[in-house]
Amino acid sequence: MQREKEIVRVTLWGSAANVALVVFKFVAGIMGNSAAMVADAVHSLSDFLTDIIVLVFVRISAKPQDESHDYGHGKYETIASFIIAMALGVASIGIIVSGCKQFAAWLQGADLEAPHAIALWAALLSILVKELLYQYTVRKGRQLDSQALKSNAWHHRSDALSSIGAAIGIGGALLLGNRWTVLDPIASIVVGAMLIKTAVDLLRGSMDDLTECSLPAETEQEIIAIVKSVPNVSDPHNLRTRRLGNRIAIEMHVRMTGSTTLAEAHQHASLIEQRLRERFGATTHITIHMEPEK
């Protein structure tokens, strides 16, 4: 419950900042005649919507196991990460399409009005605020081992990166004169491309968890090393691992001497579980099948 409250608190701070940035960016983009800033505002709006998604799904994922969910509700947090990635991808495509339309109009001879200074100030403020939010959220995500918070942190970082692209385009259009006003829509296209890469990376991680992808090879080697450190236990094999939201599941076979009593075997298995949970968390799901040595 404490973990859930902390995730909610972090997300609410991000939501408050996103609301303020959405309003300011839209006003600055419209008043400052900047396509790049309007695109950046759309991205901040997607940040706010995904904050809401995180709040809803984290509450669900915090529920304990029940009759219909023997492994708990942790995967709802992974679903939240998946939705965040999809939302970011959709927003990125919209940004690129809008920028391409303006660039095509410029190629056909249309005059693009130069952006105003207010748009540049909005971009610079967004860079500062969103980078601070990224640092805060990703640190909390690691502390709480929350996939949703980590994904949301990268949403903050991607917004900071998009604001950097917007600032370059707006600043270039302001400083270099009317011949370079095309830099503003070009900046929005570059921003959109960066956001698509971020969305793909987040989507890949979420899909790995939802499709029961094994933990990284180095993590599995660490698990085997921990098992081998337990006395009178040998040959850990048939290792299977996966993530269950913010916790992991470990299943394996181990061998013990044929003379080991049931009570002794139980003690050895309990020690394995203790050491694995000390390393990977108290809620780690562990299943051990014991076999006699050949």
C-alpha cells in the first residue's frame, strides 16, 4: 500500500506540471505562431493523459492475489506501460504528419510566418521542467521497481527532447530571418521521429513482459549462482523466469543426494527461496522441483 501511495504521489506531481505546461505551450504556440510549439503542446497533453492511465492501473496492480488471479494483478502495471507507449507513438505520428504538411507547403512556394519569442521561451521552460521531472520520476521508479513510473519518466524525458528540437527550430527561424522559417516545421518532424523511437523502445519492453519473455541472461546466471551457493544442492536446470508486473517469477529443478530426507530437502529449498528473495524481493514467486542426484 505504501508503494502504491508513493507511485500516486510522484505521478500527481508530474500531472500538475503537465497541466501547466499544456496550457502555456498551447497559448505560446498559437500566439507565437509556432507549429513546433503546438506539436510540443500536444505531446505534453499526451503526458497528462498517460499520467491518468498510470494512476488507474497502479491502483489495480496493487491488489493482492485472489481466486481469479493466483499470481496477483501486477501485469496491469505492464498494461499501463503498453498504453503509454501506444499513446506516445500516436502523438509522434501526428506531430510528423503536421510538420510534413507545412514543409510541403513551403516547397510549393508558400510563405511561412516566422514564430515569435514567446514560443522560444516556452520551449526553454519546458526543457527545464521536464528534465527535472524525468530525474525525479526515474529515480522513484527505480526505488519502487515500478515499470509504469519508469515508462512515464521516459515520457517526461521525451518531452524534454522534443522541446529541445522545438527550441532549435524556433530559435533558428527567429535568428536567421524569413528565409529560414521552414526550420520550425522541420523541427517538429525531427521531434516526432525522436518520439517514435522512444515509443518503440517502451513498447518492446512492455510486449516482452506481456508475452512472458525470460529475464536477461545475466539475471538468470545470477539466479543459478545463488542456487549453487546453497550447500548440498547441485545442477540447477530447467530454469524458467518471467516478470509479473513489478516482481519476478522463478521456476527450476535442482538435484540433491538420494539419501536426503524430506525434512532436509525442505530446509534446502527454503534456504534457496530465502536467498533469492533477499536478492530479488520478498514478493518473488519461486517454484522448486527437487530431484535425486544421478
